[in-house]
Amino acid sequence: MTDYDPQSLEGIPQSGLERLEQNREGLYTSDLSVNEFLLVTEAGFDPVGLVVGSSIFHIGFQVAGPTTSCELTVLSQAMYSARHLAMTRMEEEADQLGADGIVGVRLEIGRYEWGQNMAEFIAIGTAVKHRDGVLHRAPNGRPFQSDLSGQEFWTLLRTGHRPVGMVMGSCVYHVGRRGPLRTISQTGRNVELPNYTQALYDARELAMQRMQSEAQELEAEGIVGVSLSETSHGWGSHVIEFFALGTAIVPTGARTAIEPPIPVLDLNDP
Amino acid sequence: MGFFARGEEEDAEQAESRARIERGGIPTRAEERLRALGTDGSLFTSGLSVNEFALLDRLGPRPLAQVMGASVIRTGWQFLPPLEPGKLFFSSSSPYAPLPTPTGRALQNLYTEPSLSQVRNYRWRTPVVCELDTLTAAWNMARRRALDRLWEEALQVGADAVVGVHLHRGDHDLGKGTVEYVVSGTAIRLPDSTGTSMPLLTDVSGQEYWRLHNSGHEPVGFVANTTVVFASPPLDARVRRLRTTSRNQELEELSRGFHAARDAVRAGLLAQVADARGTGAVGVEFSHSVHREKLALGSSIVSTSARGWHLGRLGLPYRVTGGSDVERRGWVITMHAAGTAIRTLRDPARPSVKTALRMGTR
């Protein structure tokens, strides 16, 4: 990605700019639930608006030999850049609202019938701003992003950490089939298939490494809530996407230890 | 983008990683990354939710890295257990007839292939409920190897425990008859540890770990087991069921099959708990899948060396053809169970539990 200009608004359409202008006048929208809203407010933040970013991407294709295990860089880059574009646009909206960050970010991939090799990458979240103007942005001056819910945001601040960004790593990998000779020589017994195992490992290694290097760029202390998912977006059974997504956090120093929890038995019927 | 470029020395590294995997280890790249994560002051990655993170933070342990293990196993051939060797009967007029014995004139164990009548009987009358050893071994081997790799990774980062171990049975269609396990968890280090201990695996979450810890128990290991059982009704039962299809009836062999599978899984878990020196297991979750399959009868002579002509006990020549082409259709029941073995410390504290009644609408 090229260097980002924090003042840039180029990804946002005109109608979006108008909507954001309204938000800035004091009216806000948010997709926080009531409980989340109360907790975010308690933590000293006010919601300033619902922000979205989306990118419709044409995904190219790539051919791999049937027995080679390798990363499909074209697909990897497509998934990576598309998500990045959507997230950057969302961030620009938040930036225009003067927000400190975005909580509750959801990353979704939509597929439509009208586009064969197209996918829409959508990022939605609620921009929040600190009430007393304490800067909570990421070290590079951009609003932080996090997929934490309002409750998690509150808890995290209590442990003396704050989110600085959503970090992700993705890798699309082609798992090579085994050659016929090898298949025949091993018939009849339970055997491990080392090339498949290695392919799963490689894919995960690449995804995790990318996520880690993003976190290092943000000078984070660590990443919480990493969700690892393996999907094959209709590319056939031997192509998998390994996707790691988590929230990078940094210590704030303002550590208020959470009170000792009390075991509670809920007597409501589920 | 240099980010996605692959280097030249990739091939040598790939070969090295491949050799390590064949020995049951983890690839070089994973090892290097995890070592770096284990050093003090480095970044940590964790699959812990924020709530778990907060609770563990209060308790003392700190997360080090998210660790994973994977293994793909191709299953071998699975046969049904062989029939007993056939009995040889002599008519009294035969010159080879032995003297009558108190138990009758049948001679045991002369003929190593099932007789035609045995095969017919097997097909029509005998319900089959048996454990499928090859498939059972394949599942257990895949999980064992995946967990071993997870453990190896935890060892590399210098962890004391891995919490939230999650077993994921892969559903990639990587080929016919493959069994795949991917396990992941978060490696943690206790406050005053040297980072040289043997990591402990457990599938309890941060919250559950906290509760166990508070009430005076400690997890001692992760236990998991799989059993595959085959249940097949004989042909005559199937014919009977077809004729009386409007009636309610129990499918006895399926009931027996499920029972046998649960029993075997439970026995395996108990043995593992005892091995881990636990006093019990908590959070054991059973899951199962059932599919229909046709399996062939394993002949009692699987090795080719037994085939051909042999001399019996009385000097009678007999021939082993090795072909008894009996197949049974039936249900294959795959039963999985996983849980955490715990040990009760000397003085278990009774947790004081408050009850609450929410007054909200939901």
C-alpha cells in the first residue's frame, strides 16, 4: 500500500460527505445495542456515527499445477487489498467525523449473482470519540479500528490496554494433490499425508506472519481475539484461504484492575 | 509487492520442513516465528477474547502466542473382523472318520476358511456390531499427531499451558478417505515461571480456568478419544422390516452399536484421565456422525503367504483361496469425545454462588 495521507477523503462519495457533515452537527447514528452504548459512554467515549466502507473487487484467477502446493498470490493479493480498501474507506469516514476510533467493526464478503468473479467487501462499524478530547488514535495518527463489541471495549480499557487497530493476515493456498505412484505405494495402511499437513501449516504461517507484521507496524504490545478461519470461497476443494483477524492493543498505563468477579447463577429461563 | 514474493531458498526450506513433518514435527518457519514470540518483550498473539484476557490478566498468567497443530491422515483398508475358521464334519461312513467323542463327531479347527454355510449364515442371520479398528486408529492418530504438534509449538514458545484448545475436524475434501484434524489454542505463561516446563493442554476457556482455579481444582490435561463402530442388520431382519414397515420397531443393531461406541469412548477417556493422574474429567462433549457404508469381510487369511495348498492335521490337503466375498451394508457410527482432566487439590473451596433474576424483557 502507498503512504496514507491522514487528511485524504478521496474514497468517499459526495453523498457520504453530506451524511457525515450532518453527523458532525451532533446527530449520530450507531449500530450499538443499548447495553453497548451505555458501556461505551461509561468508558468516556461518545458515538459519533455509523461508518461504512466498501469495495467491489474483481478477483482474477491463477492456475497451479495439480501436484504443487503453493500460495496463489493473485488471489491472496485480491483478498488482502480488497479488505484493506474497504477498511481504509471506513477509516476515512471516521477521520472526517473527527473520531478517535471505530468499535464493533464487522468485515463481510458479499457475493452477487450479477458478478461471476466479483465480491463485495464491506466494513461497518461505529465511530467513537473521547468526550474529554484525550487522543486515542493509533500511533500513525489514524483512527483506531477494532472488532470489539462495546462490552469488550469497556473491559479492555479497564485492564489498562487500548485497541490501536484491526490487524489481519490472509493467505490463499493451493494444496497439491499426491502423485499416483505415491498413492499406490501407500495403499492399505493408515498413513499421514505430509504434503497436506505441510500445506495447512504453510498457509497458516504466512497468514500469521502477515498479521504479526501489521501489528508490529502499529507498535502494538499484542493481539487479542484472533480468529482463524479457513474457507474456500468456491474455488474448489484444494484451494483454501487462511484468514487471521485480531485486534492489536497497546498498554495505556491507566490500569484499573477489574473487581473480583462474583459467581452468579442466572435464574431466568433461557 | 514484495510482501507476497517468495524467495529462492524456498525449495530447500520446503524440503527440510517436509522431512520434519514426516517425523511428526513442525515446519522450520513456524518454529522460528514461535521462538521469537517466546522471548521477553516481544509481541503476543492470542485467540483469547477480551473477557478471557481480562480474567487471565487478573489471575497472573500472560498470553504468549496462538499455537496450532494440523494433521491429515489417509485411512487404510477397513475390513470386518473375520469369521471363525470353519469346522469340518465327517460322515460316519467316511474312512477318515475319527472315533466318536463325547462332544460329537465335529473336529475343530481343521479348515481355515469359513465354510459356505457359515458365509450364508453370516449373510442372513448374524447381526454385526463391531469396532472398526483401522478407522478408529486413523482418527486417534490424526488427533494425536495434531495435538503433538500443538504441544511442540507450545514448547517452542516456552509456555506453561495452552488454554482453549479447540479441536476442529477438517472438512476439506482433500481426497477420498482422508481424516483431518486442526487444533488451535493460546499458549500462556504463569507469572513466576522459567519457561522451561512441559506445557499442559486444556480445552477450558479463560473464564472456566478462573472458576476451576478459584474452587481449588487444577486442569491436568486434555483428554479425547474416538471410536468407530459398524452396525449392520442381517438380511433376514431387513426383509422382516420391509414386510412390517408400518409397525414401530427397534433397530436393535443400531442401538447396540451406539451403546458400544459410547462405552468404548468412555473407557478410553477414563484410561487417559488415569494416565494424566487426574481425579476426573469435566466438560466432556460427545459428538457423533453416522453414515452408511458397505464393508467387506476380512478373510482370516489376510497375508498372501497363507494362500495355496496346505496339509491338515490328518494329512488331508486343503486349499486356502483367500476369497470370501461377503459384504455387509450397515451404518458406520463415528463417536468423538473430548474434555479436560482435572485434579482436586487438597482443600477444595466451596464457591459462594449468588443467584440473580434479571428483570428485563429478555
